[in-house]
Amino acid sequence: MRSQVALVACNGGCRNTSCAYGCIGCGMCVSICPFGAIAFNDNGVAQVDERLCQGCGACVVECPQGIIRLHDADCPIVIKCSNRDPGKVARTACEVSCIGCGICEKVCPSGAAQVANNLSAIDEELCLSCGMCAVKCPRHAIYDLRGILTAKA
Amino acid sequence: MATFYVNGRTVTVQRNQSLLRFLRDELHLTSVKDGCSEGACGACTVIIDGETCRACVPKTDALEGKHVLTVEGLSPWEKKLYTYAYGEAGAVQCGFCIPGMVLCTKSLLDRVDDPTEEQIRHAIRNNYCRCTGYVKIIKAIQLAAKLKREGAIPEPTETDWKLGSSVHRLDVEEKVLGYGKYPDDWYLENMAYGSAVRSQYARARVLGIDAEKARALPGVVAVITAEDIPGENKVGHIKHDQYTLIPIGGLTHYLGDAIALVVAEDQETLEKAKKLVKVTYEPLPPIHGPEEAKSPDAPLVFDEEKTNVQAHKHVARGDASGAIAQSKYVISRHFETPWTEHAFLEPECAVAYWDEDGYVRILSTDQSSHTTLHECKLLLGSEKVRVQNQLVGGGFGGKEDMSVQHHAALITYLTGRAVKVKFSRAESLLVHPKRHPFWMDFTIGCDENGIIQGVKASVYSDTGAFASLGGPVLERACTHASGPYNYQNFEIDGTAYYTNNPPAGAFRGFGVTQTCFAIESLLNEMAEKVGISPWEIRYRNAIRPGQELPNGQIVGAETGLVETLEAIRPYYDAAVAAGKPVGLACAMKNSGVGVGLPDWGRCKLIVEADEKVHIYSGASCIGQGLGTVLVQMVVTNTPLGRDDIVYERSNTWIAPDSGDSSGSRQTLVTGEACRRACEKLAEALGNHPLSDLIGQVFYGEYLAKTDKLGADVPHPVSHVAYGYATQMAVLDRSTGRIESMVAVHDVGKAVNPRSCEGQIEGGVVMSMGYALREQYPIDENCKPIDKFGKLGLFRAHEIPDIQAIVLDKPGLDVACGAIGIGEITSIPTAPAIAEAYYQLDGKRRTKLPLEDTPYERKR
């Protein structure tokens, strides 16, 4: 319980046009993962299989974009974007980018979702995993990793 | 449009809506409770494709092909399993969170055969419970897992319903399976929906109300304003100062004041129509707190009042100032305690309709159906009102006032329509009275041995926008500020101020949670000064049978404070010996209203055609388990068995008025009335079968007679009984978090020991929130700013080990010796925790929630 697993905070991939922050598909994480838990998904983005991930953090260190972090495996609601550009710029960079609009912050019942530097983040200590932010996000940048409230990827 | 499956059945939903609304309003699967519709509370938890999920979050269009499971869709064996496990563990109190918890249980046990306690806590950590402190829910899940592995469900371990037996509560099944009805679970034919347009300003004069556009909207049934009220506009417990609707020309008192009532055919039209009601105001500067309210040039909160002082109390015996002046050790400190929201899981809701006898029938969730009756009769100027309690999803003092009941009654009376008036969670947070914030200055004097010589205090509170129970709360804060100790020089002066904040009223502990924090914290500091332990200073001063409390009352043989101290001693000594930071505090709390007020318990036992005895008492079972208490009382005091007895929920036309579920009074006061009725029934019964008594009524009543405050008698009886408690907190030095809580309570005869433990665990966790984290911040417009999920309520994975110890000491010769437990469970917790932090880091904390702890939430 409360085990940590890796998360790639990007799901732009093949949809990505000009984002400087997202996954570049270099494959460093895929090759370094000792558990074979990371593979490219249909969007061309590295994606962690949480059932295999042991939370060792090797990919976190390795990722040249610095967009992989460890998160609480019990918190399935995650933001898969790392774009810190202002909304106007972020909007054109990728069709699933966080534009820092603050809707997640507004609908979050527990104060867990907060926008800082044009990018939303979820405080997993406070998160109730309700997924209201994921359902309301106009950019589909927030995911329910269980695939119930949103697509899995 | 989407097609998916609900409990295995294919459903096609045309109109895109939240899954919660579809399940409740269209399929009437009312086990799925609407506790907030914000994603916070977890009461609407369902299972979607094997994963727990709140039904209020997804829209139906997003569910194409998915499988949704509610409690109604569990297999018969699972239903039996969870009913048994939750009943056996004593996990069900108000029941509102329970169907959600049950589905979390199922989801966990479907994956894990033998879950660890940590896994269980994590499985329910996103679901709030305000009654149980989660302890017994965790036990229920452990038990369910064991029985599931074994594949067999045994009989309950205790089946004798006599007093002292931990039988399963009588309402376990209907709450676990979700078929028991709270008001919101009623869907009457041709039922309209009503809701109030509330003030835009905390303080403003209403200049005009234009409802034409709203009335013209198709689907709107009516817009009701103050001039439509047939009887008295103002309601209120003691003082009638709560406006049902603010009239044109009238002053608003807070943002929760209702100005117009809108009635519509459906909930969507209702929300649209509310926005179309245009109210014009002359905004006026609001009063933000007592400091402003007491200033000589402060504007008045009420047009009708000459001052912002809502209540003033002065309690004095002996010579406090003189005694303190002669004391070897003297400590003076200032203390502050915050607003607290009750956060019961079920928001306020009432359904009203004209019944077959021509009465306005109100189906309510409140702490006294007779109080609701009384207030609604005045409002309607009519005797033709009947009130019936439904299941009550928690109260804790927050459902003592009119919130929705009077609005529903008014709508039905004026429109003839059946109506449901239900608060959104935001409305509930804004409107109902909260726990009073207090500001307190205390001085204590002790001799060289730590014997208290005198205590002098001055306190004031913010009672907000109407009186509610502000006066009695202040009084109880003052009368109990002395603590449960034997000394004779005590003086306290207290004032409650009206402000334009939300109102404050009753809240578990009723003022004593506040002053107890002050006096107990002072005693802890004094112990250090004298050079004795916090335990020792209490043991030396503890009130003992035959001694005189600072209020002059001589306490009887039932007084068990010393026993609670003795029972906790091994735990205390062990923690101290292990070098752990540990804190201790004591409390007393009255059982019964006391101070000379007419405090009646009444009960009727009627033998009906089904050859069973039906218990009727106008006393609300709000989740504390009163129904079970009364059945156990009847089984104990008659030759009848459990199966001969039916408990009827409180109503106002058969069940006699038995007062509010307030002041920890129902077990004792209504319990004694019931016992008296039992005597008559048992006598009539003799050796006859029940069928010989069909149609007979056996009536019992009991007056808990007391003397009024300041009565000119040598030893006034302030209250018929007191419960006593000692609680302690132990910290983990490495994390700074609470490792364990031990709570020892003297409750006289424990009617149902497991139920009693449940009250204690729930009270302790509630006050851990009060001590460490819960807040109810109010902004410069007198608006409460936090949502339910931000209040800081404790969650299942955060609670420490809690030991609830129920002493079984013979009580009074009323109610078979049972004394109430409801409130005291929450009283000594905060000062015990504050002392534990002092032991950890040497900082005296005099303000709640405590600062500089790992639980603190920075804003």
C-alpha cells in the first residue's frame, strides 16, 4: 500500500507539434527500466505499466526531459502534462496540454489540484481520487489511470 | 445517449446527466446516497468495471458499455455477509456512509482474500465517516474478509437483548443494504422541488424582490416571499429571531438568510428559476466578529435589538479572586477555539405533503420531530401539521434548528403540492448553526500541593446571525468551565455576541469542548509548576462521591471520575516509562438539559394488532442508537423478547414529546420514561399472552428535575447526572503524529457496550479534527470559504490506534443506571493532545487547531 510508481507526465506524443517540455520518445526510460514496465503507447509516449513498476526511480533520474516522477500508486488521478508555458502558447503546442485554466482547481473538492507556473499539479496527500478534475478538464490532460472516468491513455 | 449496465440490467439513458442523478432519480436506487455531489464525501460510491468510483463524478454519456454495481446488486450471500459483519462489529451508526463503505469492502475483498489492516484503511480512505471514527468499519471489513474465506456466516455472538449485551443494532440491515429511507430517498407522486434564494450580502436591507421572470418560466410552480407567510415569520428554539424569509424592508443577518422560496417541477428548472429572482439590496457593512460587535459604535445586527449581546451569563460561588490571591501558584492564560462544522454525511432534506387526514405531513431528518412541529405550527398559523422522523444521517447538534423543514411545510401549505427541499452541501455548510468559536481568559490558583483554590474566567463567543442555542451553549460553557473538581471558589462571566457570520448553536459538547480546553490546559501547566504529574494533579482534585462541585451540587455515589483516572493509569505510566510524549485530560458532561428547565422523557408502549409491543417516543434516533437502547430497555424490564417488540421512528401524533436529542439526554431521560412504561406493561401482562392486551397503551413519563442556575438553595441540583471521562494521547516521537488515544468513560450502566465504544471512537476522532486540523474559515464578506473536502476531517488511513474503555459502574436508580455518552466523548480530547505536544516540544499551545504539528494545514 502507498507504494510509489513512476508516471510520465506527458501524453502528447504523436499529437505533439511544438512542445518543448514533453516526451521526446528517446526511449531512455524504456531501456533502463529493470522491470520492463515502460513502453511507448499509441501516442508515441513512454507509458508506465503500474502493475510491473517497482518504483525504483531509475527512469526518473534518466529522463532527459525530467518529466517522470514517482507518485502514489493508490492515487489513480494524474496530470499527464509538463508544459509550463502560458495557456495561449501551451494550447497551440499540443491538443492535450494543460493550459493552466484552473478548472481543476475550482472543481477539486479537497484543495488537492492547484495550478502553479501555468501547470496543474495534484497533492496526493489531499486527493480523494474522485476524478472530478479529470472529468471536467477541457484539455483532457488529466487521466484516471484505471480507465474508468477517462481513457487509460 | 448511452447504453450501459446497472446491476446486470441493460439501461439506455437518453439525457446526459450525472450517474448519481440517474441512479437515484430515475432508477430509484437510493442506496447511492447524495452527500455532496462534489466528489468529496464518498457516500455515492458505486463500483464501475470493478473499481470504486463516486457516482456524482461521471456523466452517463461517458459510461457506454460499462458495468455499474450498487449495493442493491450484490448477491444475496454478499448482502447477508456485509449485514452480519457490519452489525457484529458495531460499524453502523447514522448509516449514511455505509453503502459506500460496503462497496469499498467488496471491491477490496474481490482482489485480496486476507487484507492487512493497512490495505483496509486504504480501501476506505477516500470515504468519509463522521460517526464511527472508522475503527469499527475497519473491524467489520476484517470480519467480512474472514467470513468470506471461511464461506459461512455464523449467528450473532450476543442475542440476548438485555441491558449490557452488545446486540447488533436494529437498523443495521436497512442501512447496510441502503433500503432504509432518509427524507431524500422519498420520491412521491407529483412531487415538486423547492429551494431558497439566499442573500447576496451578509448585512443589507432588502429593497425589493422581483419574481416575475421566475414565475413566468415554464415548470415553475410558485415563488413565495415573506408576505405569503400565514403565521409567524420568525422561528427559533428559545428566542424567535430566525427569519423564515426576509421581508422587503427587512435586514439580512448572514449570507444564509432566505429571501424567497422557489418551487418547480424539477431540479433543473428550480436552479434556473432561482437565478431569475431579482432582489435589490442596500448593502450595509457587516459585523465580522465579536470584537466589532462589542464596539460602542457598532451597527446592530438586528433591527429589533438594542445591543449585539445575544446572551450574558455570570456564574459565581465562593470568592474566586480572594482564593487566587492567597494561592501559592497562579497561572493566567488566554485561549481561543475555532468555528467547527458538524459535517454530518447527510445534508438537510425535508419532504412535505398533505396527508390523508388533511395535515401537512413533514418527513424530516432532525433532532426533534416535536420541535419541528412546534415551529412549523407557529409559522403556518395552523394546528394541522404532523412530523415524522426518517432515518437521520448524523446530527451532532447541527440538526436541532429549522433549516429545510419549515420551508417544505410552507410550500406544501401554500401550493398544496408535495415537495422536497434539499440542501446542497454548500448550502448546508453555510446555513446551519456551527460550533461557537470562543475567546477565553482563565486564571487558576493552587496551593503547594496542587489543590485548586479558585478559578476565575471571562469568555465570549460569536453566536452569529441568530440565537439558535447560543444562550444555553454559553451557559453550559460557563457551568462546566470549572472542570470535574472539588473546589468552591469559582467565578466566570460569559457573553455571546450576534454578528453577521453564519449562526452558531449546538455541537456535540455544547460549549464544554471550548472551556474544557482552557481549564484542562491550565491544569497541565499547573502540574508542572507544582512538580507533580498531570495525572496526579487530577487525582488529587477529582470530584468524589459526596463532595461538592464548584456549582454547589453534591455528587452522588455514581460519580466515577476517579475510576476513569485509575483505569487509565497503567496506560499512562507505561507511556511515560517508555519515554513517549503523553497528554492527559478529564471532563464531565451533564446528561439531560438541567438547570431547572422542564426536561421530560415520555414513551408509549402500544400493543398492536400484530401482537407486538410498539415503542413510540418523540425522541430522535440520529445514529446514536436510541432505537436499540429502547428495545433493550423493554427486553430488560418486561418478560418480552426482541421479536415481540417493534421500534417506531419518532412522530408527533402517536409518539409523545420526549425532547430533543441533545445534551446526551435520550438514553437517560427517555430510557427512564420507557422503563416506567415497561413497569405498567409488565404488570398488565402477568401471565397473559400479548394478544390479550391488543389495543392497550402503556405510558411512561419522567421529569429530570433540577434547580435553576443560581437557585437560592445550599446545594442546587444543576443536572440529574454527569458522565465522566479521562482521555490520553500518545505521540510517536519520530513522526510527531498521534500513535494512540486511550479514552476511559464512566457511563453508568452501558446499555450496549459495543455501541458505547462506537460513540467514544467517533467522538475521539471528531475531536482529533477539532484539536489538530478542522477549520471553517470565513472571509471578509462573512462567507465560509471551504468546501466539505477541505474542512480537514480525519480520513481512515490517518487515525491512530484508539482504545475505548467503558467503565461499568452502577449509575443512578433511573434508566437502569444508564447515563448518556454522546457528547463527553469529544470533550477532553483536545487538551489531552495539546499536552502531548507540549511533552514533545515544550511549546504551550493555547489555540485550536494546534499550531506546529504535522497535521497542520498551511493556507
